[in-house]
Amino acid sequence: LGVDYDGTKSCDSDCSVGYGLQEYASTVVQAVRFVCDRKNVKNPVICSESGRAIVSHHSVLIFEAVSSTTTRSQELSSVDLQSFVEKLNDDARADYRNLSAAAIRGE
């Protein structure tokens, strides 16, 4: 269950989702019902813990950092970076492009 942290109700952001709680629940129930009906199995009682979706906009978790580490990454040329990105699976490549676009926009 995703949480619309930025309020845009958009699938284009890693901080948002393009569906609401009702749509999510309906989709889950319909999918379970469809499979059970096809297999002639009694429909189950579905219980879901969705606390994060309900309280995420009203809570904050604050904690003290107790340690940190640093790593040194090798520098990549734009050609090396492009080659690396092309080897990523579709989801990872889409995430990279979304993050790059957000960085360019200064987000």
C-alpha cells in the first residue's frame, strides 16, 4: 500500500501514488475474489494492516544518528554512466530517470 506523501496523487513521483485507499482495497478484494471464484474456493475474510497509510501524514519519527560511514565512489564518464544505465532492468532504469529529472529540477 503506497502513501501519497507529496499530495500529488501521481505515479510519476517516488513520493506519491496514483490511487487512494478505497481504490487499493477494491483492487485487492476483486483480485482475491476472482482467483477464489475461478478455483471454487470460499472467499476469505481479508485483514490488512494499513496503519502507515492512515497515520503517515500525522506522524514524525525522530532519532539520533549514532554513527556514520563514508565511501569513495569511482568517477564515471558520461559514456560509462550511460552504459551502466542501459544494463539496468526496466524498473531500475525508470527510477534512475525519475531521480535524474528531479535532481535537474532541483527537487
